[in-house]
Amino acid sequence: MFVSNRPIALPRVPVDRAALVAPLPEPSTSDPLRKLAFVLGLALLFLRASMLHQIQAQLMGFSLRLLYIVGLPALFGVVLAGGIRLTLQRRTAWYWVGFAAWMALTVPWSAWKMGSLLLLVGYGRSDLIMLFIVGGLVLTWRECKLIMFALAGASVVNLLSSRLLLKEDSGRLGLEFGSIQNPNDFACHLLLTLPFLLWVAYSTRSVVLRSFALAGVGFGIYTILRTGSRGALVALVLAALFALVRGTAPQRIVLLASAAVLIPVLVVTLPKETLQRVTSFSANSASASQEALGSSEMREYLLRKSLDYALHNPIFGVGAGQFAWAEGVQNRIGGTTHGYWHETHNTFMQVASECGIPALILFVAGIVSAFLLLNSTWRQARRRPDCEDIAAASF
């Protein structure tokens, strides 16, 4: 995610390793203003991924506005250091900026304009800003590693939160509060941060740190399954299959050995109702969880409804964040006077139904472009013995 759109021509002779990650010469890596902005951006990324600002507000009863304290100066530093221009030299950035711009265009046609406007402001303030913080301030491989260490540290905070601030409902583990308190959201967030903890285990030379990191990954997988999220289980399986297909021989051996140990432990330690839920994909199974099957039926309905909204509102959708409102107010189920008032439960159809087909195209293009950049870096780095850590990070 920190390389140019064009393939990097790696010479046969030794080169500066930083050039592999950031071939653009500006802004200067020695600029003190940029360095200060990077430190603040690093703190912002850690807060955002760890949800530490929400934990602080919950435990203390008031918010210290930590995101504003570090975020505003960091963004100001991005502007002064030329980070916006640097970020926009990557095609991937334009897809995400275009996605945000299309979200803004949909507001006047939203089913609830103020709701869409508030969501747009929140997206720009909390999420889009990270594009410029990372893309505009990270210039060297060392800084790239610090970013990944910050995300690994955030994963540790997430795991501690699951122990100290947990909420269990119908056998499903979630958090007591915050924007990821829902078990599905919490599982998704762990899927985002745990790979960075795995990277620490793979890259560190410290046996103690590697042991702690691997223990954290194992506990993280257990926690993901404890949420009872079937989508998260599918994601774990697909990630394992990807590693088997694309990994090196030693990586495959480690993966298979770890699975041979971890799977029996998980089967023994996970509560019966959790195992029953995450394996309930078909009504034909006598042991299927009725609650899970009911959830599946509702999701199928929401998928059909999101397709209907996307086809009838292909340009601007029903408004960013307004699928639940539109479905609840405009829809009638079985002669009743209300709908489910629920989200789509499908990220891609949420984008299509709420913001239109153009937004979906930009959204998918942003994801695919990011994967292509990482794949290009991984392919080049793995051919060079002196870039083994870069290859591992890209993988």
C-alpha cells in the first residue's frame, strides 16, 4: 500500500531498501515537521484500531477527545509536508477519494438527508483521514514497520478488551459498548488486526516476543470463534486456504502443524452452543442452531431487498447509511406495518443499495487495487534475499 502504481524495476545491484517501499523522493525523510506528523499519525492509527479512545470514555465517564488531540495536528502536518499530493500519486487513493465523493453526491437524494450527511462526516473524519495519514507520511521501510507494530499493539488491546469488557448474549461474545460491540463487528475487527500480530511473531528474533505473539494469535482465533460469527469462520478458512496456495513450503508446514494442534483445542474449549451456531449453515442438519437458521433467513431477505433497492436506485441508492430506515419505513412484511429495520449484513450490497452502482465500482476497485499493489511488492521482494522481511509483511 506504500508503493507506486507502476511496477518497481529492481536492479541487480544492491539498492536502498527504503526505495522499494517509497520510491518517490518527496517529501524529505529528514523533514522534522513530517517526522512529528508521522508520530502523531502513528498514535492516531493505534487509537483508531485499538478503540482505546472509546475504552477511555467508557471507563472514565467522559471523553478526553484523544482522536482530536492527535488527529488534527497529524492531518495539519500531512498538509504542510505535502502528504496529500504524495497520497494522490497512487491510483488506489483516487478510488477511495472517489468513493467518498460519490457518497457526498448521494446525500441530496437520500431517504434521510441528515442521517446520510452525518455518516459522511463521520467517514471522512474517522476513516478517510487514515488514507492520507498512512499514504502521505510513511516514506521508509522502518516507518512501515512501525505502522504494523502499532496495529499489532492495537490487536493486543482488542484481545484484552474481550476479557475485561466482554458481554455474552446467547452464547455469543461481544463488547459492552463502542462501535464494534456487536459480535459480528468485533470478529471482523479482530480479523483486521490479528495478521499484524502474526507478522510480529514471524519477523521478530526474540523468542519471548514470538511466543507471546503466537499465543495472542491463538487466543485471537478462539475469541473470533467465540463471537459465533459464521462470516468470520468463513474468512478464517479462506485465509488458511490462501496461505496454503501462496505460502512458501515452510509457511505451509507451520500452518498445517498449527491447525493440527489448534483445531482439536478449539473443539474442546469452545462452548457447545457456539460450535453449534458457527456450523449451522443448513436447515438439513438436525443439530443446526434454530437461532442461527433464523438469522440466515433474515439475511437472505435483506440480501434480496438490497438487490431490489440497488436495481431501482442504481445511481444514488437510498442514501448512505439509510438501508435500514428505507426498509423499515417503506417496506411491509406479511401484512404488518413495519420492516426489520436492519442493516444489509453484506458490505458490497450495502454500498450498492445505499450509494448506487458507481459507488460499488469504486469500492471494489479500491480493494482490488490495494491487493494488486501488495501482490506486486510481494512478488518482487521474495526474489531478493535482503528483502525477506518485506516479502513476509506483504504476504
